[in-house]
Amino acid sequence: MKQPAIVKLFVLMLTLFVLTAAASYAQNHPAAQQTAYVIPHIVYVGDPAVLIFPLRGGPETGSLVLPADSPYFPQDINIDFHRVVLERGASAGRLLIEFTAFAPGYHELPAVEIGGERFTGLSVTIASVIDSRSAPALSGPASSLAMPGTALMLYGTIAALVFALLLALWFVLKGRRYLQRWSQKFKRWQLFVSMRGMEKRLQRAMLRGENKRAILDVLSDKFRKFLTFFTGNNCRAMTAREFETMNENDSGFLGDFFRRCDKFRFSGEDIDQEDIFRLLADLRYYLEMAANVSAGGRV
């Protein structure tokens, strides 16, 4: 009778030992009890999150916070742990681990010791903001009109091109005629400037006592070239009488001017200085008159 009682007692003690071991294992291993979960449900790289591990009821110890300077505070090169809290109540409890992960993928958390308990086997999965199912590719270019100032530059360029096209069309149709007219006016202006400068240089040469016939030669030659351009007639080899027969309003003036100039040049007599100054004064008068006529549009 004693042997069956001993066997029953042994079976009872073995059962109690197995139940105690199972309870202890379930308390310290996630797979043996409720599954841990993360808030938010999907955690991306760089997002703060909380891992919540539900626990069975036990001694009510309230809330325990593991100090950050504790040697048991978890450390990981890819995870920054912020706080570890253990909440214990009579009916239930939970372990809270606040963290931020900086690498995507599966991460097994280091063992956590708090309140005399050790928790291992905890893990989290971190999602990546980049879709790994497709090959990486650069995004398309932004719309040009979305950039500040682009619209003004674009429409301004179009307006400048249209203006340039219209200007080229105008030049093909009418521009050449205007350019020729402007070119002729510019040449006429240059010629008047040159003649006025020549007249002043000859006056200074007379005051310095230079050769009078050489001065008259320059005066006659330059004045004839000027008249050739101004009147449109070849005046370089014309005589004084031919100047008088020209169909010009000032033909009488020109005939008298060159008759006196040729007389002083070829007479062989001594030339009076006042005669040359008088010719230069007549030249200056003619240039002023011709400038007025030219301003009125006469070629």
C-alpha cells in the first residue's frame, strides 16, 4: 500500500515542477505567451516607436523605469533606445521599450534586465521608405514653370525672339534703304567735319608763315573732292567756267571762288596773305550754307 502512495507523491511533485518551470519560461520568453507588438504597426527608419510586450499577472510592483545610465540598459548600433518601463499589476503587466531604428530589416533586441527579471528573444522589423521591390531610379524633372522666375525668363525669351524675327523681316523689306540713307548721312557728316578741320589747319599754317601756294593747292584739292561728293558731279578736273555752267544755285559762287584760287596758284606773282584768308572765309561760309541745305534733305 505504501508503494503506490510514494508513486502518487512523486508524480504530484513532478507535475508541480513542470508547471512552475513552464510558468517561469512563459514569463521570460515572448514565444511562450502573448506576442509583442509595436506602435505604430509599421515602423520606418528614423520613426520613434514603442515595443509593447504583454505579461501575465504577478506581484503588483507598479511602474519601474530602467535608468539610461544603468549597465543593463539595452545597447545596439542600429537602434537608439530612449526608455524602458516595466509595469506590473495583479492581473496583468507589460514591458514598454521606446526606441528609434536607423537601419531597415529584422532586428533582435538585446536582453533587458529590469526589476529583477530578464527578458530575451524580443525583436522588431523596420520598414524602409524606399521600395525595395523595384530598382532605384531618379525621379523625373520638376516642371520648369514651377521654379520662381522661370515663366518670366521663358516668355521674355519668346518675346525677344519674336521681336528679332520682326526686326529681321523689316530689315529685309525696308531696312536696307534706311541703312543706305543713314550711311550716306554719316559720310556727309564726316566730310563736313573733315572740311572744317582742314580750314582751321590752313589758317594756322598761314599764321606760321608756311608756303602760300602749297596751302592753296591743298585748299583747291580738298574743296573739289568735297564738291564731288556733295553735288554728285566730278569736280576734280573742272575749270572755273565749268563750275559756272553747273545746274546749281551756288554755281556763280563756286566759279568765282576757283577763278580767284587758280589765279593766285598759277600767276607766279606774290600772294597777299589777306587774299588767302578771304578764300578761307568764303570756304567757311559755303560749308555753313551747305550744312543747312544738307539738313533739309538735299544730297
